[in-house]
Amino acid sequence: MKTYDLALKKLLAATLVLLLSACSVKSTIVATSTTAPDVTHLYVTVSAVWLNPSASAQAGDGSWTRVTLNKPVTVDLYDPTHYTLRTIISNANLPAGTYAQMRWLLVSNSAALANSASSLGLAYNNLVEFNSANSTQTVPLEFPTQAQSLLIPSDVVISGSASSGQSVVDTLVLSLDALRHVNYLTQTFANGSKQTFAMLSAPASALLATKSGAISGSLDLSSIDTAVLGSQGLIATAQVLAADGSRHIAVGSAVVQVSGTTGTFTLYPLPLSSSGTTTYDVVIHGPGVAPILIQSVPASAGSTGTSIQSQSLAVQPASVYSVTMPRVTTNAAGQVFTGNSQANTLPAGADVGFFETIRSASPAPYLIESASLNPLTRQFSATDSTDPIVSDTAWLLSNSPVWVGAYNGGSAITLTNAVPAEGAGAYLVAASAPLYTDGALTLRVNPIATTATPTPLYPAVPVSASGIVTNVAVTLLPSTLRYDRGTLLFSAGGKVVQAVDLAAALLAGAGDAPITVTVYGVPTGGLSGSYRSAVYDVEARVWNSGNPSQAVRYSWISGVDLSSGLTSTLSLNLP
């Protein structure tokens, strides 16, 4: 009897799965993005959306559910309010199921201008507009590979009605973190002309709208000089304790929108647990501002969310000091050196976080400030630097204690002045990067009296997530055209992992002889091939600094599989 019952249950379960999988579910996909304070538009042109139940599926796998748009859609992901959601697909038919990742396929800037982009008056299918030196600049938005797509981890269950065969599913909300992850490169030519482009190498996530919450707040900025905020901006960050308990990590960020002496922000979308109340610690931070930590703020469902308190929260001023990442040099063999050392050079796709320990709040340090590295220069990136290739870009840190309080049901919060365990204005510095574990919190930076001479930083180099790295020798096969500038990029999931400046190698090349450079420290898997994330797109971008009309040329290989750690040589034909 028990055997019969078990068999019947299995049969009913299998039947239910078949019925659900047969459902055609109406789905809507929308998007929002966090962008830097000086960005005024971030356009992308989407041609298709793919979904996959496997988090490790690669672009060439056959298991994708592919939704091709009737015609490309151009959307502006610039969203200062964080709840003006842009529709990518409306009422698309998707099979019911669990999807662990999405891919947006984008129309390349090298392709014909899409009608949707042309109707908006755009010069490119993908572009960024930003304010720099009291002017507005528009530059093409590019990606680490010509196989242009945004890879979006998700945890989305699409379930329809088995009886009707069709129902309307919850809206899927894509969130793109472009706050610190749009980097700029200015190419300078011998005649003095310049070409600038932006590169997007940004984390993203997708949630169901009913499992997405928000936290909002209003700030009184009458006591601070908002001009000091610059391109770094005043930022609100929702944080949780990392799985290993070593630090608090950011789950979502929002730029505080400044209007006169008032600032407002909305953190959305934030993941909500399936049961109970989901709370976040919120850190408000920026140069010239005393950081504020508000603990245990509940995120409310919807895009307006929980207000931290009914009246504006007063922000206090702070003095600032500056830090910088040392200039790197690359030799003809591809070795990248920081100072005289190759060992302490961070991965090209690294972010740098600045942490402080507030003992009255938690033994684990909080992320107070963060910056990304320009993957092509390994220095801090900012749009207000006229030429990131030749200019050091400093990052400003506030020299101040932290104001700490706890959510009080929307009523006024009592803030207490707390000196971090590291000292007022002192920070622990750690690097993080795609396919690497978070770096050790071993470097400490102390405040200095001036911003004129920034303190150079040498954070601990993160360890590969698999525990294994390899060096890949790449042979560049010459063409009839001559190049003296270029970059070699290794990317995974649309994010830069490693990069090599090719200028020294190209200048050292002779005639038609092949050029070989070695890309050091590429994360890879073991002999079991279990580290499926170590599948790379490899791209060479080359140009001639004496010939602006020649423009940049590209050559690439998609799907270089290093999951087994066996591939150590590649060849690329220069275009």
C-alpha cells in the first residue's frame, strides 16, 4: 500500500510539473539603474531577452528560453528616483518555471542605428550622457566584448494557472548597478584630437516585483557644502552581514537627489524574504559628510517603501582627505606592475571598499565608501578627469566619526556620535572583483591634513573564487595595418576580469612577426572542470595614435573555457 501511495504521489507530481511547464504565462520585464551623480542619460538598445534555469549556463548552451523582440527597444536606464521603471517587454509569453539567470542581447554600436534609437535623436544604439567641466558630453557606451549582452543573475519563479493555461505573472524587475561601474577612456592622438568612450562592466540582478521592497528617506542638507560632493555624490546604501560574517556588504545603493538644502532617496528593488520582515542597515555617505548608520530598517513591498523617519534626517559636515591608486605600468610581455611589484597589482575589474567598525552596532565593519577601478588603467575612475590615461584620479574620504541610530517606526531617530574602532576618519580597505573572493581587511588608511597629496593605496589582492589562477599566453597575429595602442580584455558575464595594456607590446613588435603577451592571474577551475564561471570572452581593441581616421578595431573570441584550467594559449588575428 505504501509503495502504491508513493508511486501515485510521484505520478501526480510529475503531472503537475508537466502542466506547469505547459503554461504560457504573460510576463512583463522592466528595468531600473543606479547611475553616477553626473550621469544624465544611460541608453541601451535591447533586441532579445533570454532566460535559463541554470545559474552556470553559457551563451552557447541550448537550454535558453529566448524571447526575440519584434523590433529593438531603446530605453534610458537613468533613473534618479529608482521607481520610474522602464518597460522592455510587455505581456510576453514565457514558460512557467524557475529561472536563475537572464541575458539581455543588445544591438551593437557597430550595427545600423536602430529605429528606436534614431527616434530618440541618438547617435549610437548605446550611449552615456554626463556632465563634465561645466559641459555635457555624449559618448558611445561599449561593453567588454563584441558579443554584447548583459548577464543578470536572478531567482525568479514564474508560475501560471494550470487550469486556464495562461495567467498574468508578477513583473520582473531588472536592477543594474552602474553607480561606480561606467568607466571612461580617452584616446589621445598625435594631432591633439581625442576620442572618448564609456565602458559598462556592472553587476545586475532580477527580482519579482512582489518580492521587491524599498526604503526611502529625506535629508536636511542645510549644514553641508553640497559642492564638495562632486562626481562621487551623496549615496545611501542598504547593507546586510556577509555570509562569512567578516563585513557588511551592499545590497543596493541610491544617489541622493539634491534640491537646494533637501536630499531625497529611494532604495529599490531590495530583496524581500518569503516570510517575516526583511530589514537592512542603511549607510548614508559621501565626501564632506559625516557618515550616518541607521540600523534595522524594514523594507516594505512596492517601489515607494518604508520611510526612515517622517521628517528630514539632519546631515552633518566633515573635513575630507584623498587617496589614490598607484599608477601601473605594463611591459611588452604583458606584465602589469604597481610600482616595482607585480604581486600587489589588483585585478582589472576590481572595486575598492572603505570600511569602519562601529562596535556599538556590530563587530563586523560597515561599508562606508566605495570606488571602482578603471579596468584599463587600474586607477580610480571619474568623469571629471579630463584624460584618465594620463591623469591620477583621487578619491575623497570623510574624516569624521559616524552618527548611529536605529529605526524607530517612522518616528524621529536618536543619533549618537560613535568613533569607529579604527579611529575617526580611518578606514579598513579591501578589494573585490568578479570571480574573486572579497579581499582581506588588512590595509588601514588614516586621515591626513591635506587633499593635495593623496595617500597611495595597496589593498590585499583578492583570491580567485576557485582558489586557482592561470597565466594565459595570447599571440596577436599581425595585419597589414599598423597599431601602436591597444587593450586586451578578459571578461566573464559581461564584466571585466583581467586586462592588459598592449602599447608596449605593439611598439616593440617588428614587421610581420607575431606578438605574444601573457595575461597573468586569470581565475580558472580545477581538473574536474567544476568552476563553470571561468568561461571568458577575450577581446583585443587596437588603434594607431597617429591616425585618428582609422578608429578602433576589434578582434575577439567568445567562450574560452578555462573551467578545467587546461587552456593556456590563445591566438587572435589583429583586424
